[in-house]
Amino acid sequence: MEQLPTSPGERPEETNASHEPARTATTTTHWNGALEEWAFDQSPCHLAIFDADLRLLRANAGMERTLSRTEAEMRGLRLPEIAPDPVSEETERRMRRALETGEPQHLDSFVRPAGTGPESGWSASLSPLRDRDGRVRAVGLAAHDRTATGGERQQLLMPDVAGALIGTTLDSARTAQELVDVAVPRLADLAVVDLVEPPPRGDEASPHPVTKPFTLSRTAVRSILEGNPEARLTVGATTVYPPLSPAVECLASGRGAVYATTDPAVARWVTQDPAAAWIGEYGARALMLVPLRADGVTLGLAVFSRHERQEPFRPEDLLLAEELTAKAAVSIHKARRFTREHTTTMTLQRSLLPHTLPDQAALEIASRYLPAGAEAGVGGDWFDVIPLSGARVALVVGDVVGHGIRASATMGRLRTAVRTLADVDLPPDELLTHLDDLIIHLSADEADQEGGGEAAGGIGTTCLYVVYDPVTRGCTVARAGHPPPAVVPPEGSAYLLDVPAGPPLGLGGLPFETVEVELPEGSVLALYTDGLLQARDHDIDEALDTMLAALVRPASTLETVCDRVLTALLSHRPEDDVALLVARTRALNADQVVAWDLASDPSVVAEARRNCTDQLTAWGLEEASFVTELLVSELVTNAIRYGAPPVQLRLIHDGNTLICEVSDTSSTAPHMRRARIFDEGGRGLLLVAQLAQRWGTRHTLNGKTIWAEQSLVDFGSL
């Protein structure tokens, strides 16, 4: 290879083929050389020339300012050695491509000149330099300030206008279609968007090697020719880009690129990939490939083509495409992240809400749960039905402040806490007090760990807790900032139960009050969250009137009642979660409950067993007599030995369950323990636990009650 000139003094002499006098030829040669130097040094573009080894030969004054070094200091160095930077390495890679292919290359970035801010945009053009024989001997680099002016600035306003058209919904397919709709025909004749399926997660952002194929799903296509070539580019089809193809290189590098269809890399791609045959079939003249990336994650690829327009894509076109694609990528990433979080939250919430309602004799129950619309996100509303001792049932409805996974997780913790507190038979006001303390502790922990806001740990949660006793038909209610329950007697108009509101949970230091009412058998109770009342087209008072009117209307089932209430109040997807729990009261007849007052004397144990046996015979439950006698014997003996008089024995037969209760006035609760081999006692409660389906202790104002339940299904009786 010939030695290239490295300075003006080393230029080969010009051959003077004219017949002009020697003096004129010499003068012309002198002026030509000077003009070339002036043009090179004073060009508004920042110019440099690199030899076949990609080492710098020449640099004009602008390039010296850009790289902050003189030409003499840079001569013989590679660009990454002059300005260590990932952009320099990419520029050198593209210079090598220009040397090998003889095709000009364009980059949308270049080493930013010293003293310029990030708002300054610079691009670079790489031109192969040929000798008289057409051999590529060097590469010319021209850096341009692409900060738009005049008409270019008008073109670059397009992303601002397009911003209102791209990402209008939380639907990734819709956003991809909006991108191609904006790009065609403003920027390209054809635009295609392929997305990664399934969507990658943030921890799956590892780079994709160029030596492996890349599989994407075709999501959107738009062409200026109606139906062509969309017929070949089917939305929903799987696209596999072959290794080392321009598409895979673009995806691997995370940078856009412009190609002429005559580029050897494009020719190889078309040959390797039948799916790329449309590039030749439809006469594409220029291609532009831009990856869709957001938060370091590659989401897909946008392909832009010109087959009608003659002009190739320019660096400013690539800049424009990248801005449009970046807008779409952010929207798609947000949509997919929202979808993933929404699905996770819904799954979590469904796992925490009751799948089926428990069988019990006290109430007939129906429920509905409607999550909020997609824009609002799933909230923390919940409901529960908790069987208690003595055939009683607790109904719970609550509403955690906020939406999303955090609200659902808080809801799960509170639901578990309510079940735990209900299991020890706390009165409603005491249960809410303990729940209030729990939320204060949770919020303090979260505030220490994360600096949580005012809703941290569930502060502001509202809750309504109702206990119904079918023996006395008594209903005990307490609420913490929650809407009061609605009551519909068998005969009469619906009304809201007057229950002191109480503060929302998590505020601390304020009491909760309990209200006790007696409900006729067949009364309907409706518990709900405020999402049911917050419709756009009516205020809360109007919504309450509408709900009460729907509850009063006769209905054959409670399922119908739930549907009527929702239909009357919700004309569209709710903006907040809606939980609705409707219950119709039942009462146990006098012949299903029997009680005996017992003397505090061990001799009455045998009498208690006989009374139980006679009653079970009257109920037709002789098969349960043996186990029941053992339970009664142990519980009555414990009450006489360790409790305080008076002692009462009560049996409740509520259909499928037989309940044995022994009450005394002592507040000391018994505890099951492991008896040693030679101990004479200590095995009674262990025996009770083995024989009963459930057992426990319930504290009352006058003492305690120890109870044990048996399932009559085990004895073949219903």
C-alpha cells in the first residue's frame, strides 16, 4: 500500500497536462493546494482522516477543539486512544465497516466537544476515501452539530406532537401500533414493531449475544400501501432474527442503525432469513433499525423502511426515530410492568380473600368482590366470615388505604390478625382496639425501614366487625371509621344501624364503642366498603338511598340481592374496590338449646352425664352419647374443681354440629399440659382436644365458658 501523505508538504506533485506557460501552472498548483488546506482547516464540520489501520492522519481545527488535542499529539493514534469512550469504540467499529464494505456509515452520536452540555446533539458521518484506482485507502470522519435550526427544528418538533399520540393507554400492543401510525408516512413508508414475548423482567436485562438468534413477536405493522406488505408481515406471528444479522446486532448493542439495502450485511440477512424477503420484494431502498429499550431492558425492535421515497435515511431521521421509539418503549415498559404488578396483586388478593364461605347455621350469606379499574389498581378491601363458639358467627368488612401490592399485603396481614383475635372470642370493641395497636406497630416498623408515608402499615384502614348469636338473636357491632351496616327487617323499611363511627385504625388513643341490637329472624344485614357508594354520577346520600331501595326489593335469594345492589349503584367499572357481604339471620329454636344449672359438687357430674344422654336421645343423636358423656364429664369436673360457682351446662344442636358448653364465674382459663406417667390428673383437656372437632375458652363479663364442638356428620347424623 502506498504511503499516504500526512502533511501538505508531502503531497504528490500535481501533473500539469495543460499547454499554459509553466508560471501559470505553478501558480495554479500552489493555489489549489492552499485552497484544499483552507477548506479542510476552516470547514464548519469537524474533520479527521484515518488510515487503513484506523490511525489518525489529519485533523482540522474543529476536530482539535472537539478532542482537546492538537493534530500532532493525535497523529498515529486510534480514536479510542485519543478519547477513551464507548462512543469512540463504536465509531471505530463503524470506520472498519466503511473500510471493508466501501459504504458510507452514519452515527447518531460522537464524542461531545469540551464545554458543551447534554442538550447539544452531535452525529458523525464516515466516508471511505478511494485512490485513483478505486481502492479504499482511508476513512474520512466528519462530525456535525445536529442541534436543529430552521426547517430541521420544525421536523424535530414531531416527537413533541407525537408524544400525545404514543402511549395513550396501558396496552403495549396499542402503544406499538401508535408508534407505527405516527412514523408512517411522516418518517417512513413502512414501520414494523416486534416485541419480546414473554415480557422480560428487570432482572433479565443481560445482553443478548450477536451469535444467537433473537425471537420476537410481531406486534404492529403500518405501510403507506394499503395491505402491502402487511400481508407478508402478519401481526401476532413469531419472528426469529438470525445470528449476526443487522437486527440482532442492533438489539445486542442497544443502538439504532441506518442501512442501505445494498449493504452486504443486509444482503446476507435477506438470504438467511425468508421472513426478510419483503425487503427485496417491495423494493426497499433504505432500512432503519431501532431497539426499544427502557430501564436497561430490551423490549423489542422497530424497523423502518423506505421503498417509495428515493432519499435514504439521514442521521437526523435516526435521531427522530430514536426519540419516537424511546417514547413508545417507556410506555410499553410501564404498561407491561403495570400488567405484571396488577396480575401479581390480583393473584395475591384472591389468595387472601375467602374462596368459599364456611358452613354454619346462624346466617345465610352471599358476597361480591369487584376490583377497581385498571387505572386505579387493585386496592385492599376485604371481607370475611368467621365461625365462633356457641354457634355464633362474625362478619368482617375492611378497607386498607391505597392500591397495589402493598395494600393487598397489608390487607392479608390485617385479615389474619382479625381471624386470630376472633379466635379468642374478643368482643368487637376490644378486637378493634388490638387491631389498632397492631397497625401502629406495623406502621412504625415500615417507617423505620422505608420512610413510609401516612398510609404505611395500614394507617387509615377502616373496619366493621359484627357478631351474630342465633340463640339470642343478638347482634353486636363496632366500627372503626367504616360505613355502618344496613338492616332490612322481615317486615319494614331498610335503615342504617346507628353505630358510633369510631376513628380509623392506626390513629391510637381513641376508644371504640359497641352497639347491641336484637334482630328478628329473617332480617337482612348488608356490609360494604365505600367503593360501592363512590360512583361518579351520584353523591353518597343518593347512593345510600339507592342501596337501601335495592335491599328492600323482594328477592328469592341473597345472590339476587347482591346483583341488584351492584346493578343499581355501578354503571361502569368502579374506581375503587367494592366488597359487599349480605347475610340473612336465622334463629335456633328453643328445642335446639338446653341448659342446666349445676351445683358446685363433684356428685353432680354423673347427673350431668345422664341429662346429656336423655337430651341426645330426644334429639335422635344416641350415636354421639358416648363421646358427649366423656366431654361433659371432663368439662364439668374442671369447672367444679378449678372454677367458681355457679356452674352451667348448655347443649346446642344446630344441625350438623353438637356444641357442649360449661360456664363458671372464674376468669382463670385452663391450659392443656403434658401429664407425667404417675400424675393422677392433667389429662382431661388432652382428652377433650382428641375427642372434639374444636374446643376453646370464651371469656365473658361474668367469668368464662369452655366449649367443645362435635361434627355430627362423623356419626352419620344430619
